[in-house]
Amino acid sequence: MTKEKNLKYNEIVSYAIRPYKLIAQSLGIWCMTCHNAITKIQLTIICILLVTNALSLFHELNPKCGVLKDKLIPVSTGICCCLSIMKILSIRLNRENMIQIITSIIDNWSSNTCVDDLRIMDNASKVGRKIYYFQLVSTLTSVTPMYLCGMGNAMVFDPRRNVTEIVKAIPLANPCFYGNLFVDYYSGIYLLQILQVTVTIIGNVGCDCYFFGITMLLVGQIRCFASDIEKLEPQECEQQNRQILRLVIRRHTHLIRMADHLERTFSAVVALQVMANIYQVSMGGLQILLSIRIKDGATAINFTIFISIFLVQLSIYSYAGECLSSSISYLQTCLYCCPWYQMTPKTNKDFVFIIARCGKPFHLTAGKIIPMNLESYTDILKTLISYFSVMRAMFDK
């Protein structure tokens, strides 16, 4: 196992990798320290918090807990908890793949001194950081009212007993799960739920940012390789041409292997994310149609925002897959356009084979079924719009 202290960090590398390292360390899944006992304990505590959170939310669907006006919110939050667990465990179990990817990124950033290459990698890194800050800030802003719900306890009058009671609120609004403990240990439950909500956010949205950021850093490496290919110049010496050929083959094979590691690590996670988001968008659309029918504008607006969040999440996975696929495909164009035809006939034949190999498409998939790219994203949107159209026609009848 590669030790992190043996890797060559510099200011540029630290700047590029720091946000994703912080997320992974906070969840106990940073690949370089997964073997530590403290990290294992941290991961166990996080999984316990997520499991108990999911159980408490799904328990609210029990008929004994009363009739919920809206069952979509607890179900969606429970699904987010389950997704967080799946994402965390998937990254943790595939730590060897992530070690190779992270090591490759760090080595490439620290050893590359070409200004043009560093600029290309920095541009890809900036895209990842923008999405990182946008996702975390927007998510934390949206859940701030949940953190502050205890400051707005409601007064409810009970006509049967002729008394006014204070109804205490908790972030996840699931007091039924705690029973009699809710009144006696309200402060402790409130703090526990704040911790559970925070862990769920970091586990779900944080892992998305981690995936997107690492993918964009890998895309930056591939684009640097494409830039280097465009600068290739044939040499008079056959041995030098063969050396260039070996370097191209070695680098191309390495980058394809890193992309395969990324695909194997996140393929199942992406599949679960796509299924969960499609389900929640479908249920949210149904709630919007019902709200419009009863002229409840506030609920319709809330669920419109709700749907937008899940569609943005899907677009992030699709955009990352599109960038990775297009960058790898572009290598074939770069190889074809470089002056390989000016080399010796023997080297030319080998270059033709390399160009043919680059023609094999690469796709980041959802469970080895759906390629995650912008075309698949538009297909999903078209299907959802068709579903909403059918449901609206049924309501009109």
C-alpha cells in the first residue's frame, strides 16, 4: 500500500487535492489512511449514524405514527441516507483503485513542469472546485432551516383538555420513532439529529463532489497527454522514434487503466443514484400535479425546487462522464493529426495500431448498463417529461 508521506506534495498538488481529501477524511474513506484504526472507528460511527437515521425516517411511515400529510419527504431523506451508506462503503471497499488514481494524479501534478500542461490541469481542477463549493454551499443553505427549527416551537390548543401545549420541533420531524424519550431527552435528540443530517449531507453530496473532482483531475491528465501528442516531432533516429512510441503506449495504457478504476469504483453508486433520483423526481412531479389540482401554489413551488436539486445532481454525473469520454476519444484525433507518417515505415505501422486502439470508446456507466453522458441525461429528461404528460392527462380526465 502506498503511504501518503512517500508522495511528493507541493503547493499546486495540495491546492488541487485538498477539498476532496477533506471530504474523504471527514467520512473516514481517504484511501491513504483507510488502514488506520482511528479511521475504521470513525467510519463505523458514521455508518451507525446513517443507519439509525434511515430507520427512524422509514419508521414514520408506520400507520401507528399517524397519517403523514406528505410521505415523500421522509422517504426521500431515508433514501439519501441509504445512498450515503452505499457511496461511503463503495469508495472504502475500492480503496486500492482510489490509491492508484490519487497517486497518479499527485505524481503527474508534482513532476510536470510544462507551463501549458499545468494550465490545462488547473483549468480542469477549477471546474471541479466550482462544483464542489456550489454543491456544498447550496445544500448547507437549504438545510439551515432544519438546524434552526427548534427556535420556532409552535403553540397548539387542545380543546378537549382546554390547555395550550408547546409542540417541540426536531430537524427530521420524526418524534414517533423516539416515543417517550422525545420529551425527556429532547435536547439530546435534537443534537443527535443535527449530527445525523450533517453526516447525511457530507456522505451524499460530499461523495458526489469527491467523485466529480477526482474525475476532472483525471480529465486534466488526459488533456495534458493529448497536448503532448500534438507536440510530437519525428526523429531521424529509429531508436528515438521507438522510444517515443513506447512512452505514448505506456502513458495511454496507464490513463485508460485509471479511467477503468474510476468506472469500477463508482459504477454501482451511479446506478443507485440514477434510480433513486428518477424515483424521487417522478414522485415529486406527481406531488406538483396534485398541488396544482388543489391550487396549492406553495407546495408546488417547494417540489419544483425539490426536483431541480435532483436533476442538477444527475447532470453532474452526466457531465463528468461526458468529459471523461470525450477526452479519451480526442486522443485518437491527436494521434492521427501528429506527424507520425514522417517516421519510419515500421514505426508507422505501430502508430496505426495505437490510433485504432484509441478508437475504442470509453463510457462511465451506471451499473454497466447506461452510459453517463449528456445524451443519456437528455433521454432521461425526455422520459420524465413524457411521464408527467401522461399523468397530467389522467388527472384532467
